[in-house]
Amino acid sequence: MYQSSVLDNKLRVLTSTMAHTQSISMVICVGAGSRYESDELAGVSHFIEHLPFKGTESWPTARAVSEAIEGVGGVMNASTDREMTVFWCKVARLHYKTAFAVLMDMVLNSRLDPEEVEKEREVIQEELRMTYDQPSYRVDLLIDEAMWPDQAMGRDVGGTLETVADIQQKDIREYMHQQYNPANTVVAVAGNVTHEEVVGMLAETTRDWKPLESLDWEQATDNVEGPLVKVERRHSDQTHLCLGVPGLSLTHPDRYAFNLMNTILGDGMSSRLFLNLREEQGLAYDVHSSSSNYRDTGALVVYCGVEPSKTNDAVKTIVKEFQGMHQAPSEQELNKAREYSKGRLLLRMEDTRAVASWLGAQELLQDSVRTPEEVVESLDAVTPADIARVAKNFLNDDKMRLAVVGPRGGVKALTGMLRF
């Protein structure tokens, strides 16, 4: 599926040649995220993610950067999470050399102009205000605080209005210098291009880029005993709630059973939660569950939005569905979830950006890459008994965390509902 090389400066380069495609995608994964930050610098990784778009040495303005990609019909963007920052672009093969030059210049030679930094500080604070203003976004942050209290995993990746205001120019330069180094970076490319082309181009572009020792990331801790409820009262037409439990790491042997359990529970329109809360009871328009895996931890979280007077009914129904997962599913139900997961994975692999992201993220976070075929094999090995065993270990009342944002909800009453 792919080829890999490590350059002299420790930059890891992975490629997947997809000769049938018209596009080429490049993904740059940097080990920079909220788990690397101190409390005082919360949000600095996300702040830095914005700045390369403001101008580089060769493309000195935000307009020059965007037009270099969009002007040839390409797309580009970036994102920051807890464990990595990703810059990516996707263009037609005809323009890939220019696009790659732009993306690498953004990472290597961002201008970090003080005037532009101050403008972007305001933009980021508006982004945070937007998140706080939307209850469906706010409840996502609140469940993270409940899942991982008083630690980096539970913080908003964007930081707070106060920490963003206090980040100084020297903080940005020092953090970027330390984390944005080749030993802490993976470049992944997928599309109609050869490995030799990509390695040759990157070896030349990064010849003066020196490896450094990066910051350590903060390990997750779970010191909460029994169920935990967080409620934030605000006037809204809906109550937004997230009910979750801690999960598994990226490398845990049960992660495939855990993720298939999530699929059965709440991923898709034929999942148990959707059929019960929406189709049978009409409690919610949007209800779904999702699982996430990190280096040393993970989570399963159910989200739904309901009419405020139906909050208790929704919570009780979700808890009951958790309990129902303790019984092994039928072979038919498991097979449906398995084929759903396999199909989604294999369909994604037709897209060059998805393939590049698949390669880059795994290499950066796990130092190895599992092919889609290997994942399919692991999914096929999961049995109904595995689902029941994992459900009993994780979907239990001692581990439940509930976050509620809306006009109703008492902590004591809601806590009592989180019991089988």
C-alpha cells in the first residue's frame, strides 16, 4: 500500500502511489497539540496552526498563500487536536510541485509577522466565543472536562480567551522552533506520484531543517470514582447532552471490539440508539455515538439534543441501551456493524487525502502503519462474546460521565439516573 523513508534529518516520509487518480494530496503531521502545552500556554498549538496561512517567505501574504492553491483549483486547510497539528493540501497532479512548495514553506518559513499575529489573536478569540455560544459545541467541551478533569486531555484545544490573550510572540517562536522539527514530523503523500519523486523533492527542501528533542506529552489520568455529572444552565430551546465513558488507546488489543460496540450502539441510522430514541420514541432529531482513541486513552460518547422536559427520559434510555450492550449481540447484528465499518474504511481509501492522512497519523502517533487489509482482518476476528466482554468492562455505571447544557437538569437527580 505504501513506501516509507527516513531522511538524514529524521523526517519520516510515507507515500502511496495511486496511479489511477488525477489528484495528489500532501499531509504534514506535526507532534504539536494541547497535550504538549502547559496550563499557561493552553491554546498555543492551535494559535500556531493559524499563523502559516498569514504569509511565508516566498508567499508573503495570506492572499498569496491561498491563491497559490485555490488559484489552480486545489484545496488546503489545517487542524489541531490533542496530539498533533496537521497541514494538508489536495491539487491536480499538474500543480503538485507548487502546492507542495507552498505547504512546506508554511511549516518551515512562516513569517510570524507581529502585526498579523495580533490580528489572528482576535480571530482565534472570536472562534472561541463562537464555540461557547453554541450549546452543541459547548457540551462537547463539557464532556471532555468531565472525562479528564484538571488535565490537558480535558481542556479545550483552543485554550481560553485568557490564555490566548497572554500568549507572547516569544512563546510562539520558542514552541514552534521546538515542536516543528523534522524528528517530530511526518510527511505523507498519496496520488499519482512516485516515492522517489517525493523523497527527492523533500530532501532538497528540508536540507537545512535540523532535528531537535521535542516536548513530552502529558499522560492521561482517571481519578474519578463513580458517575460524574456536569450541568451548565442556559436559555435554549433544546437541552444538549453527552453521556460518555473512558475508552481504549490506539494500540489496545480490544480497540476493534470497542469500536464495533460503538457502531452497534450509535453509529448510523440503523444503530440501537437511533432506532430507539428517534424512530421509536421520537425523543431526538440527532442522536449518535462516537469512539475516539489516543496514545494512552480513549472515549465513547453519546450525543443528543432533546426538548428540555424530555432530558430525563433521554438519559434513562441511553443508560438502558448501555446496559443492553452487556448481552452479546446476534451474529447478524455484529456482521452488519462489521460490514458497515469495513465499507466506510475501504470507501475512504479511494480518496488521496484520506490515504495520506491514514499514513501520516498512524506513523506519527504509533510509529507504524496498519494497512486497511490488516484492519479488516482484525474487525473480522471480533466475536459477539468480545462485544459483551468489552461492554461489561466499559459501559458500566461507575465510569459514566454526563454533560448537560440547557435550561433544565439537576446534578443530584441526573447522577441518580446513571445507575443500572
